[in-house]
Amino acid sequence: MLISQLQKTTDCIFIFPPCSESPDSSFNYHLGSAYIISYLNTQGVDARQYIHRDPVNLKTCIAEILGLKPRVAGFTVYDSNYSVAALIAGEIRKSSPQTSIVFGGPCPSVHYGFIMNSCAFVDACFINEAEENFLEFMKQLSSEDFNFDKTDFSGIQGITYRQSGKIFGNHENRTLRNHSISSYYLDSYPSPYLGEIIPATEAHNTGIITARGCNQNCIYCNCAVLSNRRISAHSVDRVISEIEYISPHQKGNQILTFQDDTFTLITKRAAEICNAIIRQHIKVRLACITRCDCIDEALLDLMKEAGFVSLTFSLESVNPITLRRIGKVRPAEEILSDNLEKEEKFIENFDRMAAYAKKIGFQNIVTSIMVGLPGETLSEANRTVEFVENNKNIDQYAHNFLKIFRGTPIYSNYEKYGYKIRYINGNPIFLKMNYPVDVIRKVYISPKSHLHSKKKENDKSTLSILSLSVKDIKSAGFTSIILQSDHVSEKLVNWLKDVLSINGIIIQIYSGEKPMKRLSDRNYEKLTRYSSPSLNIRNYFLKEIKDASLLLSSESVLLKSCEEDDNIKICSFEYFRSRLDEPEANFLKTFCRETDYNDSVSACSFLRDTGMEKDPLTFLTRKKILPNFASLCKWTRENANCVNRSTLIINDRSEVRFCWQGNVSGLVGQPYRELISSLESEMNNAKTRRKCDMCKEESNCVKCPFPFPLPEMEYCTAKRISNVGQTAELIYALDQVKQFFC
Amino acid sequence: MKDFKKLGELSLLDILESSVGREEAERLLGTIQEAITKGMSGDDLKKFIYQELCRSSVTDIEVYMLFSLPVIIHR
């Protein structure tokens, strides 16, 4: 029995901080750490995952983690959550110096040297697979009563650690390399699902893994390097037992993803898994990544029958010479031979396999391409994009720009191809690429690309944040901020640690395109340098058009998608009302603000007139889709930011507001509590002034403290004597249809 | 991919009908009307509509990318 079982502590808490590119701000399950937890648990170590579903701020997050009294805090670290992981880890060290802090995952597997040298609060980094090495680490640590400095870690593989200020390490990790694929060594690690570490209902998010490692030669990728080009697999029986257990818990359209680097690397094994699923009549919808040279028609037929609905082919380029240079089909050569037969065949196969997959009914065929590859010209890169765009069998593609990561084969000689790499704040985890040709601006990005989907999703969520129509979530801290300023200061970033939830959304609205282009990188550097709780940043700028403004994003510029209907339009209420019945008017991406008294009166009368219709529901559903409104909340019962306190608006004078029309509730730098008190005081004063307690609408009214530009008494009268409130609630409710389908 | 220029020119009813079919759209709106008549409003109505939409919709995996981050980061 470990000491924690006697002292009600936890041996190890695993923490997977949200990644900056992800819209999700929760602390979720992670398949990799669940494997380790599962293994540790069966060996008597009390390990568990820190889960927090709703957005959470730094203070609450630290309190919750330390409330579990962990002896060890283990972080799952990627490049995209490194900054937040370091922030949380640093705070844990300050509050609980006796808790050992360990980083593992893809980022420390490559950057362990930098992390150990720059983060004094990190006691150890694990490199590559950690099930067995972590168990050994925990055993050694507990045998010394969790005194890190006294413990002997010298016999452990794949670790670097700090003792008495000095860094030691045994970076080699051969745990999985000494076993052949046919030994199914991976089966010695218990299933995170069968052991109920991850609930089966979460499997559509976390996926399963049937094999680890990659045996390919791509010079831009770390997968094969980290696995030493060896594959370690689960037995077919083990894979099937997991799928069989998970499948009844999959709902509706949920898909179970095979997270293998390439599921069909060994086609015979892939076929065996498919056959077993078919034989056992398991009903499941599946997805995986594959390669066109590791699949054929017969396997596609089997996969379809087994339940695969979505396939992603990694393609990268349709130029044989480029494929040869990057080692996509066979090992890359320093001096290229003339024979590109294999690469040409690869491209032909891609075309054939995608066509066949579509023909037999796969619902979603996706591919990935990369531009900016070694030696690639602009016309070659554009040819790849055009090929994917014109291929009717491809539903979508990932438009990637080559990034040269430390540890990849190309990292050792990238300069000879003309690349330059700049590290933001000298941190090799945050790199900025400079390509020999301008692939970012001069390569066409097709509407089929994931970048267009991302812009669409971001704009939709931004509209929702701008209209302050927040979700019904219990959050510690604000989940988003709207920063109307060209600048980010150290003071602002430090203040965000108090007020913004971890990975909360930062919408920065620049005064124009030029300031955005000039300052956004510098602002990003400040956010990383001063450890912002979020790097989930969306950059926008305003552009005036006739009678309205456009809110264009950095993606609008990248995608050259600056047309009116492709972007968020900001207009007055009168602009909307006067065009509502025009056949070509389009308010899908419109944000409507009341600009003056007349505009407010117009909005109020629109709501009142709609409410007086014989059947307001039918009236509204037969009208064109309505815009998002800035001030509709004032007519509702409780659907307002002053009640839900989800978003803060900050202007370039560092003044903080809770609503577009609201008074200043504080300044950047003021504690969270003070801001809330100031708002509550405004709300209470308004209620007293208006004698809300005596009003018949008291229980149906949000009692907006800032109804401006409508005078207070007119606001109260309209709320009391008309049905504007009911109409406003109905518009809010019907917005669900728009959110759902558009 | 949906054409947003066209979507914005449609009514909610058009979108409902094209997404779940005319019959289901009518049933859905009838159910919402019934809930409103019974006095449901605000967040309750919002949640109710969402649940009904989930029940009615058989949305295909239109936007599903294995190379998207939410999947990659869970590996």
C-alpha cells in the first residue's frame, strides 16, 4: 500500500490543459494519459485524471487540483497547450512546493532540454511511452516517502530530472522497441475503457488506438522518429473487446476514431480487425487515417462493411519530385534520381482509392496536403491545391503549411532549402516559419479547405460572443473578452490570469488592417512572454462599407475572403429593418447594434409589432434569418451578460464594460471581485431608482442597468405595457435553429 | 459545404424543411407552438427547441476532419 492510501492524498493527478487551437476550454480525458493511469492503477498506484467540464479560471483550477492532495502532478503537454501547462505548473509549485511536477507527451519528448532549463518548477520530463517508466518512477519516489531530491531515478529509461538544482537524464527509451509487432506487447497495458478510466460515452472524443508508431520515412514528421520506425500493436481480440464494449454507448452520428498514425500500415492486420467486427455483428461508425499505398479495393470493401464512414488519406503533394524529396513514398534522397515511378504510382493510387471509396459509399473522404515543402515552387504548390479542389471524390482537405519541428529529419538541414525559423521569445516551442517562396500569400486556398471551415466556426462563435448571448454555463472567471485595442500590455496579461478562464476566447478588434498586420505578432509575443491563461486569440479589424461596417478576421485576409456576405457585418437596427423584406438581403452573419434613441425606439416597435401578430412563431419562421442583436438581452428575463457574466468588453483606454451600452465597471488591473461588485452596485441602484420591487413585471424582467440609448422610464414602460419581452425570448429561442443548421 | 450566401436569404422554415423534411419541420413547429401556448419561454424554450432539433435531425458528418485538432490532441 502506498503512503497516499494512509494519508488520503493522491499519488498522481494527470492534467491535460486545453489546447489553444481547440474551441473547448475544458480539462478532459486524454487517451495517452488514460493508458498510464490504467497501468498504474493495476499496479496499486492511486492515479487519476483531473476533469473539469466547464471553463475554469487559474485560481479555481489550482485549488481543485491541490484539493486532491497530489504527490505528483503529471501534465500531458503538446506545443499548443505548453504555455498554459507551464502557467498551471508554476502556480502549483508556488502553492504546494512539496508536489512533484512532471511533464510528458509529444512536446517534452522533443523539447525536454529547453523545458528543464527554462522551467525551474518542472522536476522531470518523460520522453516517449511512459507506462512502465512512470510506474518505476512512482515506486522509487514512494520508497523515499516522495522526497524527490533523495530518490534514485538513475535506473529509469526515458526521463530527465532535476535534483539539487542539477539536471540528469537517461533520454533513451527502448520500452516498446525491443518487442516485435507480432508479440502484441501493447496488450500488457490494460484498456482505459475496459478499466473504466475513460467512460465509454467519451470514446467519440478520445478514440481508441490499435497500434502505436510509424515505419515511414516522411522527413517533416516526428512519429517515425519517436517510435524508431517500429510499430507496436494490440492483438485483434483486444481491439475487438474495446470496440464491442464502446459501441453500445455511441449515440446517433457519433464516430469512433482509430487514433493510429496510419491504421492500414499493415493491411493484413487491418483486414483481420474489420473481419472480426463484421463476424461479431458490431454496429459502430468508424474513422481512421490511411495512405493510398497501404490500402486496396478489397480492404476498402471490408472497411465499409465493418462500419468505417470517414477516411483521411495523407497525400501532401501531387508533384512526384516533391514526394521524392520529402520521403513520402520511400526514403528521401540527397541527390534525386530521375526515376519517379513509385511517386507517380502513389498519386495514381490516391486518385483510384478515393474514387473507389466514394463509389462504395464512404460518407466523408478527406485528405491532407502541405505547401511550402522543400524545393517546391509556387506553381507546384498551386497544382496540388487545384488537384484536390477539382477532385470530386474529395469532400474536404487540410491545407497545411510545412512547419519544421525539432527532432524531425528535415530539422538537421532545413537551411539548405532556404527556410528560416524564428523562435518567439527565444522559445523553440513557438516557432515562426519563413519560406523560400511566399506560400502563405501566393498559394490558392480552396473553399474545400479546413481553413474555410475554421473561419466559419470562428465567425459564428464570435457573433455569439459579440451579441453577449452566452451559454448557460457555470464558469469561474469570464469565458471571453472583447479587446477593442491595437495593443496588449504586460498589465493586461497579468490581469487576465485573475479574470479570464483558462483557454478563454480573446477577440481582439484592431482599428484597421495595417495595425493588425503590424502588431498582432508583437501582441502574441507579449501574451506568451507574460504567460497568458489563454492563447486562444482571434484577430479582427473594422472596415467601413456603405451604411455599415465589416468585421474582417486575419483568416479573411489569409483566405482572401473579404466579401460582404462572407464576413461579420455590423449595422444599425434601422439598416436591418429597412432591408428585412428585400429578397437579396442576408443577415446570417450580421451583428445589429442600436446606435441612437430613434434606433432603439425602432427596435422596440419591431418587437412590439411582431408580438402583436396573430401567430408570432409562424411570422418569425417565415421571415428571413434574423441577425444577432447587441441589445435584445434587455427585454429578456435573464438572458443577459450582466446576469451571466461571461464576457468582458475592454476598450483602448483600459476601461471595462459588461455590455456595449453599459457604464464603465472598472479598469484593467482591478480584481475580479471588484468588477462584479461594481456591476452589482449599478444593478441594485437601478432597481431602487425604478422601484422594480413594486413592478408587476419584476419576475419577468432582467432589469437592465444600461438600457441606453432608451431612457430608463421608456424602457420600463415598454416592458410593462407591451409584449416585447415575449418576442425577445422567442427570437432568442429560435436562434437555436440558426445555430443548429447554419 | 453549405452555401452561406443562399442560406442567409432563406427563412427559418425553408432551412428546417430542407434539413429535416417538410413533414418533420411542421411537426417540430407544432411542438414548439404547443410549448409556447403552455407558457414555456426563455431558456426553457431554448433548451426545448434544441432537444427537439436533436431528435429531428439526422445530420450527416458533413464537417468531419481527422486532421482537425480536437482529434489530434487526444492521441
